[in-house]
Amino acid sequence: MIHIIFEHANVAALAKSFELDPSLEGEIVEIKDEYAVGPLANIYNEEGIENRQNWWREILKDGHYDGIADDGHVDDNKAVKELINKLDENKDEVVWIWAAQNKHDVSGYYWLMSQLKDYQGRIYILYLNNLPFINEKGNIFYPTNLFQIQPREFVKAKKLARPITPSEFEVDPDEWTKLCNEYKGVRLLEGGKKLVQRDYSFYDAQVLKYLTVSWLRVNKLMNQFFSKEKETTGDAYLLWRLKQLAEEGKIELQGDMKNLKDFEVKLPGTIAAVSEANVEETA
């Protein structure tokens, strides 16, 4: 059995469940790219793969993430080739795809399963879509990420495993192809497995509303964004959007991006200028 997950934090959470139920034990493969953002055009050929890689180089080229795009730790295409080799070598091998109800997991699911049509009957999906689970305090909750689930709940969740149907292998890749051809940069989950897309600037308005003409440390901006916004994305993507907004003259930046406590952002202008403007308006 090979388990597929789409977030690093899910690895340890799932592995702990093996101790409670040895029948679950198997190799865990992590799909590491964030397919909920970025270009998808021609995603399965060399041109599209390189285009996406170049996009990530641009996103990650400054600050703490500099160099990560080329250090080799993210190579999902290699992971899929190895997965397919294992399926070919062992005809009894099966794959369980674990996905929670969030745009990251669902985007990863579409990207992956669209490449596994030749293995129908051996590819299973466990989709935690609006399903109740018990947390560590004994209360019912609806997880949006796998790592929120207790190990004993993974054991219960295995009952949800079902083969991806022939119909899904027809419809879902077509839906993914449609998304890939829309040339949008942000994907959102509407419900079920329904993804919709928005422009790369989608998160800008949510970020800008926390800014004033006074300098604000970017780590505080991030904390506000992640704690208050319903739709969020990775901090690397947000830093890239801040740089884009600064180039457009919509915000100002200062400091070192490698240390978000020393990296600051504000709206153009000064407090004094705003005060003078207010005085003129009331005169």
C-alpha cells in the first residue's frame, strides 16, 4: 500500500496511525508543490514544467526562501514516475490518496490522478469532505487538514477508502484540463471537489486592508492575515505579492526580507501628510 498526502505535516500524523492499525502501514509519498497557485498551462510537458519552475524561482528568489526552487527537494514529476514504476512492477500494489477539504489537497488530487488513468481499480481516494471527527478534547469538529486528525481517527477514516471510479477518471481530468487552460493564478475550493480560479492579485485586497501610512512589521501583517482571513495562501506567495504591489507604487517596503521582524510595509505617504490633508478638507 502506498499512501499519498499533499502536505508535510500530514506525514507524521498519518504515520502515527500505523502503530494503532498495522493494516494501514505502507509507504508515504508527499506531493510537495502548491498547485493551488501558479501557472498550470501545459503542466505535463517540458515547457509547462519549466515555466512553472521559473515562476517558483521568481516567487522564492529573495529572502528566507532564496534557492529553494532549485535545491531538488521538490520534484513531484520524479515522485510520480517512481510511483508508476512501483505500480508496474507489482500488480498487487494499490495507492490511497488522502485529501482534506481544502484547495491545496484538491488541486494536488487533480494534478496527480490525471496521470494515473491506466491504473483504474488500484487508485483509492479518501476525501474528508464535510465529515465529523473527534478532536483530542473529545469534541466533534470538521477538519480542513489531515494533520488536525488524531491517529485513532485515521484508523476510522480508512473505512472511507474507495476506488476512484471510471466516471471520475473521465470527468476529473477534463475539469483539470479546463482549469489549466484558463491561465489564472489562484485556485479556490467552492465545495466538494469544485475549484474556481482567480487572478494572481486575488489576495491583494485582503492584505492592503491591514495597512496604513505607518510602518508595520511584515510578521505582524502575516499574523493578522492568517488569523482573520477565510481564504489564505502561503507566506512566500504573500511576500511576492508585496513586492509586486511595491513595484506598482501601491505600498512601500523597507528592511531585510530574510527577517520578517525587520521587514516593514506601509501605504504610500506619511502621517503628517494625511493630517494636513484632513485639515484642508475640514477648512
